[in-house]
Amino acid sequence: MRSATPSFSEQFLPKLATVLREGYGRRELRADVIAGLTVAIVALPLSMAIAIASGVGPERGLFTAIVGGALVSALGGSRFQIGGPAGAFIVLVAICVADIGVAGLSTAVLMAGVFLAVAGFLRFGTYVKYIPYPVTVGFTAAIAVIIFASQVKDLFGLTLAGSEPAALWPKIEALWQARYTVTWQAVAVAFGTVAMIQGLKRIKPHWPGLLIAVVAASVVAAMFRLPVETIGSRFGELPRLLPAPAIPDLRPAALMQALPYAFSFALLGAIESLLSAVVADGMTGRHHRSNAELVAQGIANIGSALFGGIMVTGTIARTATNVRAGAHGPMAGIFHSAFVLLFMLAFAPLASAIPLAALAGVLAIVAWNMIEKEEFWMLLRTSSGDALVLLVTFLLVIFRDLTEGILVGFVLGAVLFIRRMSEAAQVEERAPIASEDRADELSEYDSGTATGEDVMVYRIKGAFFFGAASTVGAVLDRIADRPRAFVIDFTEVPFLDSSAAHSVELLARKMARKGGRLYISGTSADIRRTLLSLGLRAPRAHYAVDIEEAVFAARRDLAEAGGGMRPGAVS
């Protein structure tokens, strides 16, 4: 018989090994090469733009896509996941760099990689799916707002009096004070880039609009010698080779400084990566291995840190592009990394001419596309509880902290879920009637000694747990003041925890003090085991298969006791 628990290989075997076992021929190779090239064309400008917005050089975004992307695809649990720098990390990385520097960032990325790998081996990937949907929608929308705010400076070519603040309100104040330094040439380049990307998306949706628009903006800026800032003017020429691997600072003081950022990176990385894998599953009908994916993300971040990259995660936009481009399996992601490396080797000098306003336009579109607008408004309209979780997460991420927003949103969502489940638990009265085949047996006990008020039957519906225990227990306790025999039916109770069992045990004590008795019917094996563990055994409680058997036993006991159970007769 097959075990219900997946084996180690079923949870951690990379999808690449699965695909190669199935057979990998020329047709599959061609599909993955084309898909990898398509994704690389999208990833090239995007990786540089995300790195620049994160407060580091554009080359670090390329290192991340090359090293991290290849490791995610080679070791991951998804056929189609594309790894690389993600827009969701811009804020966290920028704050980390401003606080502990680029060296500290590398330490934090390496630690986050270790955390992710350990979480995967501990099989925590299964639990990430329990994060409420309003939380993911809220934090994604908040990140989009923050990304857009971080691009306003380059979109308008502003010159700030000092460094750009990381927090939103101070950032807005600094940008507003610099409003008179607008460079109209930068505005034209930025909005021209946006217009071209959107136009190509409508007219030629299969063309690489991001790359075409960035190249066109670069050509126009160079031809007309526009006074706009470029990658070269701010960062110098891009390197043509990957750097030699170097171990980040692992001294205790450096580790302690990086620890909070590493935890935030790991938490967001797990959510973002597995959410991206779920999106790919929905597009293809496949199923990813969540724990294998976390391990791969961990190893990829360790590799990225060793080569000077930033945080790696699964990226929804590039993964979706990979699927639409007809990828067959993980080799497409490996080819994507190889093509990005090839582009860096061949075109690094030309990349220096890319205007930062053009890359800001690219990220403005990324931010707009990140917001799940229909889902956001739907959650606001359909449920006050979901709307509360959504808005609390959204506002905390924007004005406080991303990790705090996720954790508070998760806790608030869990509390609302408990409340809803508690309200769903019901207690309803049932008539104490047995079936016809027991009518003759009951007739000898129905001599007037057992009336309808002596035997009362109630059925509990829904999960009976700590959230509902006090409410349901209070109802049962109030009802139990009247009858001498009380039947509780658990047929429609799927789950009962120790708190609920304790409330039933208190009810049995009350019945015993009044000379009555509790009858329990319809329990599953697990529910009966929980009740028995708290001392609900005979003679304090009588267990029956169904209501009919419980009612029969109650009337029989009442008749044999001479019409009433004496106080203290049942211990």
C-alpha cells in the first residue's frame, strides 16, 4: 500500500531530473532555447532597472539573473520558474544597503539563502500556501506603490538636495521640494518609453517591447545628445565578465547586523517564489514541489551572494513569459541565464548609453502591472473582514515595514477565520424519536415516567474548537438545566479540539450533579478519543452509534431508575 506521506525524492527531486527522465530530444531543446531567449530579452533591462532602483549597480542585477536564475532552474521544484531579481525586493534591498552597505547586503542574502534551504528541508513550503489571499494582494499592491515612488526622481529627472530618503513620506517631501528641477528631456524619454512599450503590447504583443523601447530611447538620447543621466554617467561601464566568487563578511557582528534583513528576505522570498510557482501551475496544469523549490531558492541566493548579486526569487512576470513562449521545462531557465551572460559579454559597452529615465519607465509599467486591480476592488466590496486584512497589510507595508505588514495581515486573517468558523458552529434541537423498528422496544419504557422534557436531543454542526467552545458550551449548559437525560449528536462535527472537549466534560459534570446523564452519539474515532482522554467515560457519559440508539438508552435508563435519576447516582 502506498504511503500517504510523500517520499524524500517526491518532495525534493528537481524538476529538471524529472524532465530528463521523461525524454529530452531536439524538439524539446528547440522549445526551451526559444523560450530562454525570449525571457532573457525581457530580463536584461529589467534586471538592471531593479538593481539600480535597489540602490546598487546594474551589474549586480545581471549577476543575480545569471547565477541565481541558473541555480533556481537547475535545482527547483517547478518546471517553468524563472529566478532573478524581483521588484518586490526593491524596497527591502534599498533599506538594507542604506543601513549596512553593499557588503552587509551580501551577508544578508547569503543568510537568507541558508534560511530558505533549511525551511525547505524542514518542509515548511507546505505551509506558505496558508497565507491569506488578501495579504498577498495587499502587500503586492503596496510594493507596487513604493516601486513607483522610487522611480519618480528618474522619471522626471529631478535633482535632490541630498540623498533620496527610503521611507515614503520623507521621500515625497524631498521629491516635492525638488519639483522645480524637472528635466523635460528626461520626462520625454521616460513617457516615450512607456508609450512605446504599451503600443507594442497592443500592436505586436509577441515582440520584446521592453528591450525595443529601451534601445530606441538610448538611440534617441545619443543622437540628439539629450541632457539625461545614463547608466554610464552614474555607474560607469558595465563589466564584461562575472566576478570571482567571494565569501561575504561572516563575522558575528556582521551576521547580527544582517539578521533582520535576512529574515525579511527569506520570508518574502518564500512567499514570492511559491506564489510564482502556483501561477505557473495554473497556466500549465502542472504541479510544483514546494519544498524542493525553497531549497533551490536557498542555494540560488547563496550562489548570488558569492558572486556579488542581490536577492533571488521566482519572478511572476518572467515565469509567465516563459510559459507563454512555449518552454518545455527547466532548461529554458538555464538558457535564459546563459543568454543574459552572453548579452553582458557582447553588449556591456553599449549598455552604458541606456538613459535611467527609460529604465524608470520600465519599472513604472512593472509597478502598474503588479497591482491586481480587479482582485483589490473585489476584496474591498465583497467582505468587510477581507477588506480589513487587505487595507491593514497595504498600509503597514507602505508606511511601516514589509515584514510587519505580512505578519500582522496573516495574524489578523487568522483571527477573522477563527471568528467565522466559530460563528458557523451551530446547536439545533432534534425531536427524541426513534425509528419504527424500535417502537416495540421503547413501548415498555414509555409508561409516563419518561416525558419529552426528560430527554432532550441536540445536534452540533460545524467545527467544534476553541473559537466556538465558549459559545456552544454556554448554549448547551443553559439547555442542560432542564432535562434528566441529555443527548448530544456529533454526526456533523468534523473536528473537535481539547477546549471544546473540556466544555462537554464540564457539561457532563453538571448533569451528574443534578442526577442526570449525558449521552453522546455519532462521534468519529478521533473525536471519541479526544473526549475519552478528558475523562468522559462511563458512567459519566454513554456513547451511542446514532441518535436513535442514544434516545433508546436514555429512556431505558430513566424507566429503570423509576422515572428519575437520583442526584449523585451518576458520578
